[in-house]
Amino acid sequence: MPWFEQEQLAGLHLIYGPEFGNGWSRPDKQDDLLFLSRRIKLTLRLPKDRIAAAQELSGMSLDIEGYSLKVGSAKPKKLSKMPVLLARHILANPEQDEESFLTEIVAHIQTKLGIQCRKILCGKNHQLKWPTGELFTRRLMIADLKPEESIILQEQGLGTGLKMGCGLFVPHKDIKAVDPDKS
């Protein structure tokens, strides 16, 4: 897909394997081989006019550092109108504290996307190993979104790094069940 890098709103969701469970655990060393389930999904976030071009990947085998990854059949999926979204990775400055990170994110979301942040929560920090070096990211959850706001955030993403799986939002379970103010 030679057009992917130039497509401003295109994004590649990172593939996640479980941390542990049912007798399976991650390798101890970061560089050890991670075995993926056949049910793992390769997910691209694309404008509608690029879906047909991306479906050409179906049935192909991708060579990832000498390991083969077979691409199954592509299935377009609509964006969700759920009120809670999660971005597993937002590129961030490791020198910036959480409070100033959130202030900067809220200002960006309000001024650039026209979305009023009612509830926003920072999660775990991560160091992603990338060919260009280590990337510092923060997890981010945004709640109490109106349906149209949820769609805009999923379409636009947040920050740079969409092609690397950063700044992409996915629907998340509603937090009302765990929100002490709602009980």
C-alpha cells in the first residue's frame, strides 16, 4: 500500500498478545519471539475511499523480520458511538508530568477538534521499542463523549504516530459501573 504513509488519517493499530492467561505467558526478555494467536486481528484505520485498496492485502503473507504473517479476509468495521474511548499509546514527552500532559491534550481536543472533555484519565506509561529508537507513550481514556464526538476522535486520532499505532482510539467499556459518583 504505497499510499498508506501519505494518507493523513490512516493508522495502523498495534497487534496485542495477552500478558498472560490459560497457561500462556509472555517471554521474559523483550527481544524474545512472541507467538500470536491465529485470531489476532490486523486493524487499519482508513478513510472509506481506501478500503478497497486495503482489501488487496487479503490472502497475502507479510514478511516481518523473517517471520511470515498471513493476512486473512478483510472486513470493514464502522466506528463506534460509544461514550468511552481508549488510546493505548499517545506519544508523549517523558519529561512532562501527567497533569501538564492532560492539560495539553484537553486544550488540543477542545481547540482543534471542538470536543469538550468532561472526563479524561491518564493510564500506564510505556516505552515502545521502535527501529528509530525508544518511544515514550501514555495511555489515555476519555469518557462522557457524545456520539458525534466519539466518531470524530476515532476518525482524527490524537497527536503524531498514527502509522505506528499511537494516538488511535478504540471503544472501551463504560466506566459508570466503576464510577463511585454513579452508584
